[in-house]
Amino acid sequence: MSKILIRGARVLGGEPQDVLIDGETVAEVGTALSAEGAEVVEAGGKVLLPGLVDLHTHLREPGREDSETVLTGTRAAASGGYTAVFAMANTFPVADTAGVVEQVWRLGKEHGYCDVRPVGAVTVGLEGRKLAELGAMHESAAGVTVFSDDGKCVDDAVIMRRALEYVKAFDGVVAQHAQEPRLTEGAQMNEGVVSAELGLGGWPAVAEESVIARDVLLAEHVGSRVHICHLSTAGSVEIVRWAKSRGIQVTAEVTPHHLLLTDELVRTYDPVYKVNPPLRTERDVMALREALADGTIDIVATDHAPHPHEDKDCEWAAAAMGMVGLETALSVVQETMVETGLLDWAGVADRMSFRPARIGRATGHGRPVSAGEPANLTLLDTAYRGRVDPAGFASRSRNTPYQGRELPGRVTHTWLRGKGTLVDGKLT
């Protein structure tokens, strides 16, 4: 078993320390450590975090391997500092059976760049009419704990109630894509001043907020866990804050792009900014940042949504919705949350590792950087600044909204159970 000595790292942004990895675990954390025969990594004041966990990733396999595969997606994850990702169910075929989720799980095991935890569909075929095989997916080798029809909303209240009741039996969680379908028919962007000026179909905030309000009440009634995917409006923040004050078991996520970008960018008509839910207003962005800082929003999740070139290189109305995000997430969080003073690095570890692992019941991830814990770690050069060049992405797709934008921070190393998946900025 190999030994790795990380020398002079700022663990969770604290004072410089040495961290010794022995095999798959952290053996020791302290100062002036030594280990005969160990590979030495000179951290030089870089920030050491627990391996990041993404509760919301689209790996596209099976069915859309032209966009992404489990291999390319997990390589992108390792490049971004992630050691575990939850793969959404909107594949072809849909991950609504034990067989499909096991296929995705096994592909993740084979490739080894990060752990892949499949998300099971809530309903058969994502059609919203009949519950999928929730119990069978949980009992499968994949051990599914998170269920979502992401990309579509479970808009039938009875189906949503039944799903919440079902997953309660094995401590699962339903992750809701909050989008009332009738209120968003033909919607192309956020409903507001910009949509009116551009003449594009508007996507009202209430289409998200009304579903969240219903679902937190259903979760309270059933006594089950509900998770809100990609929360994007100030009103949604207030509903979740109210629900938490009542003791309702609700958690919520925000994407990096909703922490940074606004609907003003749609004035370019560049489809790279077309996403679901849409980019909102500056007021919404500020509310999301504050909510992430105070814990109303629990986690950052990428909603990494790769698309082939032809699905984005077209007119706005015909373009697919979504952005890639695994390789830039930590940089965006550094800019929007750390450099603004809203979060310290311990807070980032909480929102991007500890809490998402806890919500998804990802055993072995989101653990403290201390002796005896699994060596799932990420080393970040916070002093680095550079322009985003998607040509260097590990992802198969290039639909990033940050092309040419200067962002801070660069992941230099990622370790999955003591094995370097990213070393000196290069995938192993």
C-alpha cells in the first residue's frame, strides 16, 4: 500500500499542516510529519478539502454517449475535485429499474475516477403517471437512496405523496425538479423585464415556488425527506426557510451558475446561457448567495448538463437547455462565496462535501480530514487565476457559460481512497 505525504496544506483553510495518507485512509494529520518511502506532495499553503460530492450530475450514459459517458463525466468530476457524483435518471433508457441503475453503478466502478451513485427515477419513463421500482432500485447493488424525475417535475400531488411515503421506509429522499408545467409552456427564459424586451416566452418564478410550497407541505404530512433541485428564486428561498423553521425535512441545492450569472446575459441570444431553471435576476442571485451562506440552501450541486455542439450551436428557441459545470464549480464558489466573505473554506467543505454526502447517504464521503478517515481529498491552489478554456475540459461536451472568463482557483490534486485521480493538474 502506497504512502503519500501532503506537506504544508491548509486543511479546510486553516493553518498549514501535514497530512499522511497510508493506503486508502488518512493515517495522521499534524506538523513536521515524516514517512519513510512516502511520495511527497508540496502543498505550499494550498487548501485541502474533503473530496467534493455532487448530488446532481448528468452522465448521459446509457443512450446519449455523444454528450457524455460515465468515463468522461467522472474524469471531469476528478478534474473538478469530486470523489463522488450522483448520476441523474434521465438517460435512454431511463434509470427506472434495478437493471439500469446497476449498469451505471458498475460503469463507475470500472472506470475508477470517482464513485458513481445512480439516482433512480420517481416514475416509470419519467412520465409522471406510475411509480417506478423504487424498492428494487434501493435493494439493488447500486443501493439507490435518491430518486428524481429531474428534467421533469413530478407535478401530480398524489404521485408525489406516494413517492415520499415509499422512500420513507428505507430513509430515501425524493429530489424534486420544481417546475409547474402549465405555467412554463413555451417558456424560454426568466419572466421579467428582459424577457419582455426580447420578446421571449417568460418562465415565472411562481412556477418554481408553487411546487416547492406544495412539496414541503406534503413532506410534512408524510414525515418524509424532500430535496429541492437547483433552487433559483428569492421566493423559493423564503419558502424553504419557512419550512425549515417548522421542522420540515427539506433540503435544497443551488447551482454555481445561479450564484453568478443573471438573465441579462440572454440579451446576447447565445444559447450557452439557456438553462433549466433559467438564469434569474441580480436580486435572485444575491438572495441565493445569502441563503447558501446562512444554511437555508444546504448545498451546491452542479447540474452538470453536457450537450453536443449541434444542440447548442443553433438558434435560441431550438437549443437544448443546460450547462457543463463539474470542472468550474469550485472556482465559481470561490469567486461568489469565499472572495465575497460569505463563506470560509470550512463552509465550502460543508456545502460541497459534508452535507451533500449526508443528504445522499454516501457512505465514506463527506468525512473530516482526520486520522482514520477515508482518503478522499481535494487540493486547491486558491491563488491561481486563469481564463476558462473548454478545449482543455475532460468532459466530452464544451457548453460552458464561462468560456474566456477569468475565474480563481485550480484543483491540482484529487485522491479517491488514497489513489491520485488528478495529480499536478493532470488526470492519471
